[in-house]
Amino acid sequence: MSKLKNIVVKKYGGATVATPEKIKGIAKSLIAELSAGHTLVVVVSAMGKTTNSLIELASQISSRPNQREMDMLLSVGERISMSLLSMSIQDLGKQAISLTGSQAGILTNSDHENAQIIDLRPFRVVNELEKNKIIVLAGFQGVDPNTKEITTLGRGGSDTTAVSVASGLNATICEILKDVPSVFSADPKKIKSSKVLSELSYEQMMDMTFWGAKVLHYRSVELAAVKGVALYIGPSEGNHSKQGTYIRSYTNPKEFKVIQEKLKNKMETAQVLSINTIETVFKIKMKTKSIHADYTQLKELFKKNEIIFPQILSVDSSDSENTLYITAPEEMLSMIKKIPATKDMEISDGISTVCLTCTGVPTFETQSQISKKLGDLKISPLKIQMSALSVILFIEKNQLSKAVEGLHELIDGLAEPTVG
């Protein structure tokens, strides 16, 4: 690996590889980048809505598909896009090779549909790079070294693949390339006044993605922070120096050029930076002896029904009952909703979350601004939760749009106006 320099890992999202024409365009841009002296490793998602189509196909066969078989099915999507991109590069006269997760040495645990990467042994990748080839990897998948079974990493797993590979190869940067120009202060499709965030810390991005930002999966941000992988999120086409968002570490705060300039006359600050939402949250009420017993019971219940364990957002506990607030991909929530209620367990929905992530620890003044705005909007949160950088509101789902539009007014000139 010592021979390899200037390694850049590029991950292309599903929308960017949705058609043969888009794949051909990516191939041309990759070849152009070779002239800059970069060694390229490319991670691809499935084309367009392929994963959703495969899930729908499985649902037409079985109401409760076996998780092992789902991994076999879903892993096909990325294999299609990796082989097509490799073919396209070869047709333009450059060497390329596509590799599956197992061929690339991505080793995982045995949790089908939601596996975690436990090790990376990229010997084949390094060998092919030393032959001056562009490597095209299937994202979202790996292999359990004990059982030799194919596994998938869950929704957003291609992001985690890319960060893992970037870490293992000591890449200069990991670029997450999408059909959007940057990370925004809110979903630009819903909030027209949303602003570009050109620089963020790992910590800010972790909160934003855990609480609903769809630009990255929170597991990939966590891995990048732990391994010190530099991240760039931006458009698959265009000038990276003029668009996109860089995710950096607080250990080098001078890199935050935009935020440093805006806050040059302040020391501690906690201005609202972004607003993200989780549209569908389930509340599970359980009447057992302990929270540990609840977790155990839920894990067994979900396993029995071939459902991956959901993302736990919050837990309320009392002497008589425990309440878990959870979310998951839409297809998983549909399966959870079908689980019948019992005398010891009740599942309900109709809840959303709004997360306001700040430039620093939310102060009393920041919290006061938020509560005043909620009062003006006549919104009474069901629950308020704090993290180191965020204020999280649990509200009724039918109030979500009004809440986001109103609360976004708290974001001042710290962010940059939306491009275009």
C-alpha cells in the first residue's frame, strides 16, 4: 500500500447513477480526474429506486421475507451499477474493475439487513490499484467471515462502505456525491428559504443525521469521526471549490473559515444552525419489570417477525411502564405496525420529531427563543429532549410542516443563501 498516493474515495448515490446516460457521464468525469494524479476508488449505490423496487418485489412474494434471503436479493442492486460503471470506464479506454463487498474484504457481523462492519481487509483492492485500475465497489454490502453469508448494512449503508474503505486505504478524502449541491439548513424541497451550510463539524453532522438529515447516514458520520476521515458532500457534477459541504474536526477550528468569520466577535455561541425532522415516530408502551426486559422482549419479537431492530430515539421509564420512541425505514415501520397489541404492549404513531442543531451547546437564551416561537405557532411539544448540540422536539405529526417553517426563522446569517 506504500506505493499508493493521493487516494480519493468517491461514493455516488442512487440518483446519480439512475440511468445509463448518468453512468456514462460519471465515467468521463472519473477519467478526467485521473489526470490530476488521483488514485480512484468508487463506491456506488443501486440505480435510482432499485432497492425500493426489490423490497416491493419481495413483499409480493412474502408478507414476512426471510432476512437472509432479503440480503441476497438487495445486494443485487449495487452489483448492477458497479458492473455498468466499470464497463463504461473500460469503453473509454481506461482500466477498471468492479468488486463486491466480499471481494473488497468488507467483513461484517451476522446481522442480516443491518450488519455492522467489523474489519476491512482490502488486499484485492490494493492489488488492483497497483495495476493502475479504477476500482468500482458495490456499496451497502459485505460478508460474514464465519458463515460466508452475504450481508447488507441497512439503509444508507453505501455511505458507511465508502467511509470504511477511505479509512482502510488512508484516503485523502471521502467524497459523498449526490444530486444536491450541498448540505442545507433544512430540506430545500420543503423550505424554500433554506441556506447552504458549507462547513460543519463531525459533531454537528452526527446530530443532524441521527435526527433525520438524509444527506448521510449517521453511522457513516460516526465512523468518519472515529477514524478521522475527511468528508465532502456535494454534487456529482460541478466545481467542488464553489459548491458542497466539508465535514471537519473541531481539533482544527481554523479550518471553519465561514463560521469563524461570522462569529469573530464571539467566544461561546449557540445559534440555531439547522433543522431536521423524522416524519414518522412510533411510541411503544410496555408493561414489564424493567427496561432490560422490554429490550429483550422487543428483540425477540422483531426477530420472530423478521424485522431489524429499530433506531431508538428516546425512552421514558416509570414504575408501571416504559415507553420507547423509535423510527426505522418505511418498510420496517409498516411491518412493526402490523404487530398486534397485547395487554403488555401497545404501539401507536402520529408523532414526528424536529431537531434544532446549534453552533454550540444550546444555552438558556437559545431554548427560550425556541419556546417563544413554539408559543407563537401554538404548538405544544409532547416531549422535549436535549443533546450536546441540539434541542429535539417531539410533536404531533400534523403540526410538522408548521413547526419547521416557523422554527427555521430562528436561523440567522450564519449559513449562506441557497444557491440557485
